[in-house]
Amino acid sequence: MSKKVLVLLAKGFEEVEAITPIDYLRRAGIEVTVASIASGDAGLQVPGAHGLLTLADTSLQELAKAGQVSAASWDGVLLPGGMPGASNLAASETVNRLVKDMAAAGNLVAAICASPAVVLFPLGLLQGRRFTCFPGMETGVSGAQWSEDKVVVDGNIITSRGAGTAGAWATEIIAYLTEPSTAQKIASTVLL
């Protein structure tokens, strides 16, 4: 059975950090659902930090109505960074509840760029863990061990630094959800 991953988009997300894993994970046969955190149909067109409009598959509001905002519905959740995208994710109580639920259930929580510091840290999910994030954002994080590595895997939490590391982040997510050989195949296919 295919793994199911939810990618959350908030206004101002970093486009490369969302599109790259969506593409790579789908190539790997992982079922990816892209959800806007905005409500209503207009919320399905999510503007990125650099003006790229991305059409989400659904909204977090619709998933909530369908009872699909819990760890029971997903194998992983991905949080692109970018500003103010990461701050907009962190401001959503629904996002916070889902991310905490996913982490507590041992499901994958993957965050990149500003999102590890802005979304995961305030929820207590980096406490005692190794992580990485966009350079400079780590100064606001305490009780965790920051790394300069492009991608850091610590249990069910996978973090990465920014747009330039999105491919490496996506392949680590694939390896975590499937197997390393699948990740290697995708990396080779896209000339990563």
C-alpha cells in the first residue's frame, strides 16, 4: 500500500521547497495531497513567496470536514518554509494540532527552511533533537542541537536548510517512507 503524505501550503511559502518534494515523492509512488491552509475555494490558489500561484488539491478545512486532520489519515506531513509562509503555518491552530498529533503518533514530520524554527520549535518538537534550518533561524531555538548539514534525520523528524537543499530533503523523505534504493533511483532520475 502506498504511503500517504500531506503537504501544507500557506500564503508566502517558498515555492521550490514545496514543488520539489511534491514532484519527487509522486515520482516515487507516494500519494501526495497538497492542502491549502486557507478556507474556501479561493484558498486553493496559494501564492508563494515569489509570486508563483500553486493550485492545492484541497483545503485543510475540507480535510477537517472529512475527518482527515489526524495522524490516522497520513504517514507524513511536510512543511515548506519561506516567509511569511512558515509564520502563517505556525499561526494555524489546525496545523499545530495536526503536526503535534503526527509527531506523537511517530509519523513523519518534515520541515524545511524557517519551518523547523518557526513551526516545530514552539510546539516542543525539537526539544533534545538534532535539527537544521535556514541559517540564522537557529538562534531562536533552544534545547536542541543545530547542525549545518543539508538534511538532518532525527527519528521521525526530518529537517532541511532551504530551497537549495529541497532535492536532498525530498530524497531523505522518500528513503524514510520507502527504502533507500527508491530514493537513490529518484535522485539518479532527476540528476540530483
